[in-house]
Amino acid sequence: MRELKSRKQVIPEYFDNDKLRDRFIKNLTNKESNLDYKKAKEDLEAIHYNKCVYCESKFKNDYMEIEHYRPKKSDKNIQNSYAYYWLYISFENLIASCKKCNLKKKNSFDIKKDRAVYQNEPLDDLHFITSKYNEIEKPLLIHPEVDENFEKDIKINKLAELESDSERVIYTIRTCNLNRENLKEARGVVIEDFKRELEDILSIAIDFIELDKLDRAIDIFKAKIDKFDKKSSIENEYSFVRVYILENIDEFLDWFDIKDREIFEDLVKLSLEEARIEKES
Ligand SMILES: [Zn+2]
């Protein structure tokens, strides 16, 4: 889960037609919204980097679903379930989710304060009402496009599981089942590949050090770090793993079972430092 910097700013024209407005006014509870879902899907995919806002899996074929952050329907199987029927076409309330996260989340939406109620606001006002409602309700589920500063509360362990001390992050992980096997496996591949790449170059680096060529040893490590870092930008699948490792290098180094540990750790840290300096300049 990443904090999405690209946000919805303009309401697409398919939200702005008489037919849709008419239906919205006449029948708020109608599930058939007349919204051009095909276009909405395309827009959401683009805004959310063609991946699920919760698990970061890229969408393949028709894998993506339009998820209602605040559920449009209540669910008798869920405790304290509540229907935000008037938000069924609020642009901000629509997010791109994969089928697996959506299926697990269903219509869950627990809050810490008071439920928001519909006060006859026109559709235009409902498109960007999430922040206002969040103040009223204090929801537990994170909206990765609207909520800020939650990434720092997510941790990843060496089994590629997400962990947190934050109530909202824990709720979101549990509600979307972000530690399901296929995700742990996919994130684990990112971790293991990087570990192996670094382990594989250690003996060459040591040879360079013995020849008094520390710079060369650092260079080959830095090349691997640069390559890893390139894919840490948000449009990439499971980019959070990469961001987390690069920002918590000591923790990552603990995951290695390696001889020559001291040299290895020095090389990783020195090359990471160089990569950072180069990136900033
Ligand atoms: Zn997902």
C-alpha cells in the first residue's frame, strides 16, 4: 500500500450529464447509476498506476474492480454495516482495487466516531467529500489517495508480511487481507532477488578490496542498488517493499545469513550512501 500522489482533480465529463443527474436526484438508492463504468475504469486505472490501491498488484485483463471506499450497500453479514448509498457515484469514493482485495473487504467500513448522513448535498459537492466525512467519522480503513503520512507506519518483515503499530494500518491490512499467501510470495520474490544479487557480487567485491580497489567494490554494489531503487517509484508493482528496504537498510541486513558480514554490511551501506548523494545532486 502506497500513498498515492496522483489525485483526482477534475471531474470527468461522464459524471456531468443530465441523465445521470436526474437519476441521482430521483432515485438515490438505485444501483443502476448510468455511469459510464468503462470510462471510469480507464480513468481510475490511470490515476492509480494500473494497480490495486491496497495490495499493489498490477491489473491484468479485467482483474480490476471499481471499489467503493465507503460502501454503497449494507451487508447483513457484517457487524455495524452501513450503506452510503448517496456516494455510489462520488468520484473520490471510487478507487481501483483488485478482485481479491475487494472480495475480502466486501462492505466493511468501521469508524471511531459518528456516521455521516446524507444532507441533500448536490452531486457536485459529493465528489470531494471524503476528507470532510473522515473528520466526522474517523474511519479505520485507509483511503490511499486521500489519507496522508500513513506509509511511515507500515513495516515489512523478512517473511514479506506487512506489520504495523497503527490501528488504521492494522485494520486495512486485515480487512483487505494484505498478508495473503500470493502477496507474501510476490513481495518475497522482490526481497529474495535483491538479497541474492548482493550476495552474488560479494566475492568479486572482496577481490577488488584485496587489490586495494575499494572504489571498484563500491561501484559494483552501487550498480545493484541503483537498479533496485529504479523500481521503487510508485508506478511499479510492490514498490513499497523496495522503498521500505532502502529506508531501513539495517533491518534488511539482519535478514542475511552471510559470512564476511562486516565487509558486506560496510559495502552495502557505503554504496547506498553514494547512491543517495548521487540522487540528490
Ligand atoms: Zn489488491
